[in-house]
Amino acid sequence: MKKAIVVAISALAATTAAHAQTSVTLYGLIDVGLMYTNNVERGTSHGPLYQATSGEINGSRFGLRGSEDLGGGLHAIFLLENGFNAQNGKLGQNNRLFGRQAYVGLASEQFGAVTLGRQYDFVTDFVAPLSGVAATFGDTGFAHPFDNDTFDHTLRINNAIKFTSVDYHGLKFGGMYGFSNSPSFADNRAYSVGLTYAVGHLNVAVAYLQFNGSDSASGTAGAVDPAESPSNGVGGFEIGADVQRTVAAAANYTYGAAVFGFAYSHSQFQNTHAFGSNNGTLIFDNYEISGKYAVTQTFNLGASYTYTDGHLTQSATFGSDPKWSQINLQAIYSLSKRTDVYAEAMYQHAIGHGYVAFVSNSGGASSTSNQVVGTVGMRTRF
């Protein structure tokens, strides 16, 4: 059945010019690599891990994007985007066919777009592209611990209605609400707002995200799938929470061939499960600096450093508050406009009694407070 669907949408994409006012585009990206992690805990033992990866920088995907001119500056738009593992062909995003995004809506050339479906929030849309996680590097290995601020594009909001304005002389803004689809209206709902502004060489953005009860019985029927929630992290303790709030801001400044960036996020997990049966609040403050330099038109270098300051309202449970420091390095060489090869390295150090390092997407938590990860890979786009 799934093969038939893929064949059908491919055939649809081939008829992109049904008439002059309608367009349908098939696009995609494949990212594969080889990764080495120096230390991964496996029950009572630990050791190095060698693995083949998919989506280390950008999640492997294909999608369909369409627009129909309705006249008067109004367009009907849609997007269906699939995520998959290029190493084994499996569907991503908890086995969804269009797990990355799936929405339809109306776009006005004068005001903006209203869309309905499975979509990204404004921390992801506005702030993350200016951070070292999403813009300078990629979406996975350079994510902040547990992806506590959703910078790495793993969180989508289901049942969402979303407004994104047009660009008003560099200013854009938007708002989103994700329905719980439950008789308990507030059970597993989400909302987000954001604003971004670009002037000259400077780009700035700020956004807010909150979702409630992502660990509730509503499960995948609600606004947030518990399997995608950053509350369900590993690497020392489980941080599921009844309410999660994130406020984030970032800025980029371009100077010649270099781009310098700073990002800050504050994530709060209220009534967290990190304390077992004793509810409390877990807070992460992430401070990130990044830089990217185009050595030539085909060769780019980048680096970033993130300090994550954790705070537990019941720190006596663990003995101290956790802290993490992570250094990231990356080099990308373009073979063509569509294809490039890359190499990257990450080092993370955890501070605090009993806490361990866990580089995102590294294959597992370290048995110690340190972890080193190296990856070489290739990306191609169509």
C-alpha cells in the first residue's frame, strides 16, 4: 500500500504543469554517513560504537509542495513531507507517511498564510535557523542536551492552525495553536508565537512555545506525540513533564564571508518526572555562540560552543544541579550545487555528581561525564 502511495505521488509530481496557474514540486534530500562514538553504555558494559547514520546533519526526506492561484493575490497551498531512514528505508517520525509536515491552507500576498495540519512551531521556524544547531551546522549532533529547546526540528505540532505574516520590510511574525482533540480541552494542547526581523547584515528572532500534558493518555491524538517530545530524553534521567515552556532568542551578523551567531533559550519542565514520584521543576538555560566561514565558494568551516545550565528544584534527589559543555566543529565541501561531503566532531562534558554525557543522536549515553563523536558523510538534494 505504501509503495502504491509513493508511486502515485511521484506520478502527480510529474504533471506539474496542469495549467499555468498551478504548480506541484517534488523535492528531497538524502543524508548518510559513518559515525564513531568513543563511549556508549550498554547495560553493565560500555565501549566504542561504530554505526552507519541517516540524517546526521539534515533528516533524509522527500516531499510535495503545491500552490494554486485563486486570483486577487490569494493562493491555495499545501505541503506533504515524508521523513525516512536512508540506511534501512524505514519511515521516520513514529512510522508516519508524512511525518515531517502535512498541511493545507490559504496564502495572501498582502497579509500572510493560514495553514492547518502537522507543522513546526515558531521556535523552530524563526529562532532555530539563526542558531548554530540548525543554520550553521545541522539538526542532530549539535542539538542542546535532550533537545530541551526543540532547536533540532524533531518536534512537530499536530492538529495545528497557524498564521505566518508576509515580510513587512524585514519584519515577520506569527502565531499557532495545536488542538488536543480531546474532551479535556487543555489536555495535550500547544501554542506558540514568534517574531523575526532582518535589517542589513543583522537578523534577530524571538519565540515562545508551550505544550501541556504531552505524556497524557491522549498520546498521538493530541498536539504533541510523546515519542517526539523533548521531555522524553535519555542520558541520566527521564524528564517527562506535565507542562513544558520554552522561550528563545537568537541573532546572526554577517560580515563578508563570515557569519557570527548567538542564541539563548530557557526551557522549563513543570511537574517533571525526573524526580520519580516526587514532582518538581527542571530548568535548562542554554547559551550558544557560533561562527561559520566560507573559505571558498565550495568549502565552509564552522564551530560552535554551548553551555547548558540545568536547575532542579529538588536537586537533593541527585545531589547537585547538572551542567553541560559542548564543542562542535564541522567542515563541508560542495561537489556541486546539489551534492556535498562533510566531516564533523563533537565533544561534550557533563558536570554534576551522577550525570553523564550524551551527544544527541550519538547512539547512547556515555558511562562517564565525557563523550566524543566523529562523523563523515554525504548529502544530495533533488
